[in-house]
Amino acid sequence: MRPRLRVYHGDEIALGPGKVDLLQAIDEAGTLAEAARRLGMSYMRAWKLLQTMNSCFKEPLVDTARGGAGHGKATLTATGRAALTLYRRMELETAQAIEPAWRELLGHLED
């Protein structure tokens, strides 16, 4: 069982599995380009996801600095780090909450 949570802001998906994976990859890689590469997505796709996330929150989730000779840089803000941590906590708590029903449902699945 793998619940997929989505946090909506109006009609936009502010956070979901892919966006949170992108936040985590940015945190680990330090650049948007490397984060996108690690996730197997285009830089443009990652940039659009990041723009959507940043526009949905009161404060940006990621600070970016343009590339050039020294390459670009991307770092999670305090809000970004909080959003990542809270989303991961929501995933864990959801999985824990559905565990009893999941075990019961497993008994009905074909071996």
C-alpha cells in the first residue's frame, strides 16, 4: 500500500509525491539541474514544478541563484524544509492510520 497525498491550493497541486521528491533531491543535490537529472526529468519540468510550489506558499520553498561559470545553486528555505518534513510526516501517519484496514484487505487478495 502506498498512499499518494496531494495538497491543493485552489486548483493547483501545491505538494504531491513528485514535487516533494523534487524538494528532497534539491536539498541533496544543491542545484535544480542536478536534482532534475537524479529524478530523470527535464530541467524545464523541474523549473515549472518549482514555480508552482513557490507560488502556492506564502514564502518560497526554494531559493535559486542563476548559473553561469560557477553553475546555479538551489537551497531549501526554512519554509521549504518545513513543508518537506511535514509532508513526509503526513505520509508516515497516513500509512500508520490505514495499516489495520490494509492488513484486513490483504486477507481478501489472491495469493
